[in-house]
Amino acid sequence: AYEKIESFKQDKKNIRVTVSVKNTSGRDGEEVVQLYASYPESKVERPSKQLRAFKRIPIKAGESREVTLTVPKEELGYWNEEKQMFVVEPGTVKLLIGASSEDIRLEGKVKL
């Protein structure tokens, strides 16, 4: 179970998202926590979801763990043909967290 987003932290170079994940089964296991970015305010056509970070964690039966995923801000950019460089647009970026792109369990937003 993806319980909640504990925090969003942002500095000049990175965005860090910490989430709480719980193994609700009776067996020890592993989970791959994935973070996708979506760009609702983009002025150019962008994918609806882009995988930007993931972490595989071992998690014991019944255990809760905090998982921190870090996304360098430069990875939220796109290639600008005109300028011949990567550009990070100012605006809101949706951060989608889940077990896969089709299994999003938590959402948050950051402003760049």
C-alpha cells in the first residue's frame, strides 16, 4: 500500500519526494516505487507520463518504509530544436507515484 507522500523538497538542482509504503501481505517482498512526471502547462507536446525516478526496496511483511526518490530538475526538460539545447519550462509539474505507469497511487505537484 502506498500510504502517503511524506514530503516534497526542492533546491536549485533537484526535487526530492518521500513516500510511505507498507507491505500489507503476510510475506516479505520487494517493491519498485516509481515516479513519473506529467506536464499539464507545457507549451510543447510532451508525453502524458515520463518515468523520472525509481527505487527497488526490500520490505518485510507488515513493515512500513519511507522511500525517497530524487529527480534532477534538468531531467524535466525537453529538447528545443530552435535553441539546440534542453529547456526546463517554468510552471507546474505533476508528480505521479506508483507501482507502474498504469498503477498510479499518489499524486503531487511542484512549481518550477
